[in-house]
Amino acid sequence: MSLLALSKNSSFFRVSRHVLEITTCNTRFLTTTPSQKAQTVASASAGSNANKDPLVKTFSIYRWNPDKPAEKPHLQQYQVDLNACGPMVLDALIKIKNEQDATLTFRRSCREGICGSCAMNISGTNTLACLAKIDRDASNTKLYPLPHMYVVKDLVPDLTHFYKQYKSIEPFLKKETKPKAGEREHYQSIADRKKLDGLYECILCACCSTSCPSYWWNSDEYLGPAVLLQAYRWMIDSRDDYAKQRREALQNPFSVYRCHTIMNCTKTCPKGLNPGRAIAMIKKEMALE
Amino acid sequence: MTIYQPQITWYMSASHRVTGGILAAVFYGGAIAYAIQGPLGLGLNSDALVAEIATLPTSLKLIGKFSLAFPFVYHSFNGVRHLIWDTGNALTLKGVYTTGYTVLGLSTISTLGLCLI
């Protein structure tokens, strides 16, 4: 067969491709010409860029270098052309690190809002940088690390204590009896499984806990909304046998009861979860015991 | 704290605590002053107080009424909001904001009402 360039996206070849498919039913056409396709894609994006004027905005980013600890933390300004940049704050951060300042330090991984690495304070609110759209109308966007956390460097907070608190609530299934031989699944009704919706999706990004004023003032003893959400998730899991003990572990003035229903947590959760409500449910269950 | 975006959530919560403190100071202060007025010769009885306040200019009377009425009313209505939360209701974002605005609205109206009587 003649080597026609059959680019799938090219409408010019679409008609001729169908004709060829009918006439050559025994052979499979599978030619890819990546160079040509790449050319069309590149010209398309260059074309759209050339039509827009550069839209330059300022990013004020918190900087602190642990190698020079005497230097005070300060806000450094960076100019970014939003028309040559992806739509999310993380895109701008990566662009700055690639093109302007390679020393800018931040955590990132999945770029799709599921790993929780890029949690930071953007224009006053805690969210994930990969999910936060750059405000094209604001002249300046402020980026800070998560509030009231020890800073490792620039936008990277020290989450060691946060993880320790998570470990302390024993976030795993605990059964009274070992499973019998041959029994492999822990059965759960659909209604019981529904109770876990809105709880299991937590990605432990720490946005909620670091938005809570109570956690700011008492992070050493108060567990914080993220950890308490998970505590509740295990408490109401019908497959878990240790709900009573889990509640007893929280019977002290600090672990749960520093929560004063400020509700900053629910407002800021980038995954749309409701830790405030979960904590209120824990308090209710503990009160009724 | 200085960088976090002002939001109804934590601003109303902070105001609840502040108004609580103000009310505590007023009630405790008033009660203690009344209790120890003998040796101090304060003369805190209703007639004397009414006569004193009547001599003040209207603007001061209004300011005084406002500064007593608003904390009391705000703290009371927000207290009810907290009690609703304790039952497990209105704990969604929508619920928090709706009840929040209701409390602010009711507080303003009640304060105005109390100032004008």
C-alpha cells in the first residue's frame, strides 16, 4: 500500500482514509507520522499565543533559606506572563522555577489534586496549588506556606507532627476476633458503606488543620480536623469492632474538645469534604455515651 | 493569622469570643462593684444611676446603649447558632453561611430596636 500519511486528527485525510479502509479490509492501516502531527500541534499553540498580548501578573512568594537562617523570611516578587502559562498556580510555580529562579522550593507530584503534596496558602486561603486557578483579574497573587507550621524551606512545611497525630488514632481496621478459615471478606451493607462517603476521600493534604485557629494555638495537643475526620471514618466503619475504645481515647479536654465549630476547615477543603461536621458527630457520639 | 483571608467562619467565631469576654467583664464588674460599694461609697442604686445617666448628652446615651446592646444580642443569637450546631444541623458550608448572615441580620435589627426604646 502506498504510504499515505494518515494523521487521525487531520480532517483533510479523513475522507480518503475511510475509502482506503473499505478497499483494504484484510490489512490494518496503522501509520503514524509523529513529526507532522507535532508540527500541526506546535503551530496551533504558537498561533494562539501570538494572537494574545502578554498578560503579566505578579506573584509574591514567601522565601526562606535554612542554609542562611539569619536572613529573615521575605516575599519575593516574580513576573509571569499568564498567556504563556498553564491555568493553575502550580503551573506558574513550575514556570518560575524553570525559567526564573531554580532555587524556589515547593512540594508537588500528581498535578491533579489527589496526592496532596502542593498544599499551600494561596491569596489567604489554604488549597492545592494544582487545583487553584490563577486569578487573572488580580494584579498580585500571594503564596505562603501552610499557616502556623514550621517551614523547612520556602513553601515546604514540616508535617512530621501532623503525621504523628494521624498515626495516633490507629487508622486501620481493628477486629475483635481473627477471621475464620476460608472467610476472606468483611461484609458490609450498601447503607453502611454509604456512611464512609465524604470521609474516605481525604488525601491528608493538611489544608483544613492548618486553617483552624484552634490548631494554630494548640497543635501539640489538639488533633485537628484532618486527623479527626479520619478518626470518625474508622469509628463509624461497620467492619471495625473498636469504636468504643476509639471514642474513649479522645475523652480529654484537648484531643477533640478544642474544636469550637469555627468551620474554617470545611470552607477550605480542596476536596469538598466536611471535617467540621464529622467532628460535631464525634462530639455527639461521645456525649451520648 | 495575619495572612489568612478574612472569612465569616472565623471572624464570627472570634467575635463570639470577644463579645463573651465583654459581657463577662460587664456582668462580673457590675456585680462586684455592687457588692463592695459599702466601704467604697459608690451609691449604686437605681435612682442615683438613672439620675446620673439622664444628665448625659443624647449621643453618649446612644453610644452607651449600643455598646451594651450589640455584644449582648450578638452573643445570644450566635449562641443559639452554636446550639443548633451541637444537634448536628446546619453544619454544611451553606448552613454555616445562611445561619451566619441570619445572626448578623438579627443582631443589627435587635440592637437598633434596643437603642431606640
